[in-house]
Amino acid sequence: MVLDFEMTGFPKSPGVVLLKGAAIVMDSDLNGLATFGPIVIHATEDELSHMGDFVRDMHTKTGPP
């Protein structure tokens, strides 16, 4: 299984919020068998305000979470 998460920063940073998640189930030959998501998780304006400039720029360039 491959998991992909979009977050407001690095996992151990204070105030990090999960924004979006998705998963792919794969067999032993890495063929995709099933997908889940993406699921967008609501974040408040206050939570988003803690995002660093690097992460904010990255999400701005790739589109909204």
C-alpha cells in the first residue's frame, strides 16, 4: 500500500495539520489494485496560518489541497 499525505508542514513540526490523504493498494509486482481518495480534510484559517512560507508556496503552485 502506498499512502500520500498533504500537510501544512513536516510531521514533527508543532501545529501540523493534515490537509489531504490518498492511498493505492498494490500487489507484489506493484500493480495498482485499488485506490482510495483523495480525501480533503477541512482546516481552519487559524490552522492554515501556521503554514511556513515553503509549504504555502508549494501548495499555491500545485493548487488547493
